[in-house]
Amino acid sequence: MEELLRAHDSWVQNVSWSNSSDGNDSHVGNTTVNPLKRNEEVAKVEVTVLVLVFLLALAGNLCVLWAIHTTKHGQSRMYYFMKHLSIADLVVAVFQVLPQLIWDITFRFYGPDFLCRLVKYLQVVDVVCMGSCCAKRR
């Protein structure tokens, strides 16, 4: 893959020349960015946001679970709902945010094909399950 990156460093596509009948003979260079490279500044922002989301989701939901577990209260429906909501948020953090964070850091998925398909499947199943749970509660 690295050879492809080096070989296609100077990809220039869609180079067009202006219409010479207008009297403007200037060269308009409409170039397309190499699809095998990524914008590192944008990648740093994406990784930073994902790290913040992951850490806040992990810390916040673990604090909620710890608070529910340590306080002496009756098992009311509200605490039962909050506990399950925190567990669902932890599942989202672990099965969606963390794999996407690792994927964004490495820029390529370095696992086998089966693992790639499993990660994407779990990300989609997680969203579908959350959506169906929300629809059932209404």
C-alpha cells in the first residue's frame, strides 16, 4: 500500500484549460487530491474529538453506575432505567467509538477481513438495537 502512496503522489486529475475564445489563455488547474492520502490536520481533530467522547462517556457512565450501586435507595424504575441507559452508553463507547478511534489513529484497518466485517457489523447492530429500544419505549 505504501508503494501506491509513493507512486501516486503527483496525481493530477481534471486539469482543464480555459476557453481560448474568451481571450483568456490562463491555465486553470483543477486538481483532485490523492484518495490514498489523508489530511493530517483534520485527522488530528477527529482523533482528539473521539478521545474526548470516549473518555467522557467512559468516566461519566462509570460514575453513574458507581453512584447507583453505592447509594441506598429502593430499586425504583428510574434508577433501573438510569442503570440500563448507562450500560447502553458504555456499549456504544466500547463498540462504536473505540474501534473508530483506533481506525482513525492507524488510518488503515490492519486486522483480517473477518475482524473488519465484525467491527462494522457490531457498529450497525448497536445503532439498530438502540433505535428499536427507543421505539419500544414510546
